[in-house]
Amino acid sequence: MSNPLPNQELATSPFDLNHSRNYLAWRSEKLASYPRTTRELVVPVSNPHNVSKAERASIEERIRRCNMALFSVEQPMDKATLRAFCAQFGLIRLDANLCADEDGISALQVVPEGRAREYIPYSDKPINWHTDGYYNSPEQRIRAMVLHCVRPAAEGGENALLDHEILYIHLRDENPEHIAALMHPECMTIPANIENGIEIRARQTGPVFSIDDATGHLHMRYTARTRSIEWRDDDSTRAAVRALERLLSSNLPQLLRHRMASGEGILCNNILHTRTGFTDNAQTGEQRLVLRARYHDRIQLG
């Protein structure tokens, strides 16, 4: 079996497909420590500008277990506060994505007009499984992200959350050839984004799973959308994609669901996530508002 990992990483990486000992040890620890409910993930934070040692340790423990943590704050949290909070976990390099505000942070809410209205995150429609920035170049890889709920919807807007390392385990246990196919450098292509005849984002081809050269950790780029996605045209890729789609629709035991309340947020290493459709409050006119920050950095653990 061909191995997509560089030779220098083979000795210790659990992602070496030719040697299972390190993988089995990592797998056992991962599954044993994985949370069963989102209640295990919530960490109250008294002052997001100055996270205490105990609060940081609690958040880091959850990140180690499942690449995500939920935090809750009582005071209002604006964009500057969110940036200050994230910086305490080594998140500095914001991704200036297409519809983000000038400060690099996106205010996700229903937008009736303008460029953003063409994109589902700025609507009340459901969003299927994805990792953020799946269309980015490797140099602009999204390693971590934060969602913070300023105002929830009147109804709906629930997130499903799944550590991508868990999906890797299920796929590898089923057939290691699925992993080899999904690590192929030409596995998934996202076509160029063209507006009014002008290319505003280039075509991107790359793997679904890869090992991040900067950190040695497993990275995933994926979207469940079917329109305009091009998969490598071979039997192994088709089989791997079918298995991936089946697992994501099978209500895996490690799948977690959470509807963020006002003041709650998700801090993660760009895990797989969804969002159900939602309804805003027609009587008051209040809209669901979630701040989203995407980072090229990975969460730093002490």
C-alpha cells in the first residue's frame, strides 16, 4: 500500500498506513477519552480578555480529547473581545475570506442583499457537513476556527459537531484503502469562483485528509455539497467517498449536537460541522447573529 506520509514522519505518526502499532495505541486513547455529550465540553469563562489558568487548562483538556471545546461568557463579546480571547490560545493569523468584514471576522446572519447573500452561511438555510476553508490553497489552510453566538435564532440553528480524527478512525477501520484514496493529492477539486466573468478564487485541487507540515497533525478539507465538486475519477476514490458519506449520515456514536445560546461559543481545530436551518424572530425583528473567526494557526496547548 502506498503511503502518503513523508519518510521522516513514519517512525512516530499514527497515520502511517504501513505500520499499525502507533495507530492502534492512538486510536484506543482517542476513543476512550472522547466525550459522550456536549455538556462535557462546556467551560465557563469569567473574563474572555484574561482567561484564568484553570479555565485555560479545562479548555485545553477538551481540545486534546476531541479538537473542540465549548465556552460560555456572561458579558457581551464583541469582535475585539473575541480576537483577544483567541489570541490567548495562539490564534493570531485571521483568514481574510471573501465575505469577512475588514477586521477578518464574519458576522453570520441573514443578509438580504449584496455579495454575501449568495452564500449559504449568510442565509437561514441548513448547511451540510464541511470543514471551513475547504476551497483555500494549502498556504491559506484553516487550522482553527471559532463560532460565537451573540443572538440565537427563535427556532433552529443547531450545530452537529464531529472531530475529523474520529471519522478518520472509522474509515481506516473499515478499509485503509479509503484513507489512501482520500489522501491522494488529486482527490478533490473545488472549481474556481467566478463572479461576473472575473475569477475571484482559483481552482483548488488537493487531498481530503493530509498531514499538516507545520504541526504534524491530521488536517481535513471537505464539503458534502455536490454541486461543482470534482472527485478523482477512479474506483478507489469513489468507494472512499461513498463510505465517508455513509458514515456522516449514519449518526455515529461520537457525533455531538448543540444549539448555542447567547454567550456560548465553539473553539476548535477546524472540525467537521453542520448547521440546521433556522427561523428568526418575526415579531421583534431580531436576527440570529454568530461571529466567526477563521485562523491559519492551530490552537496552542500548554
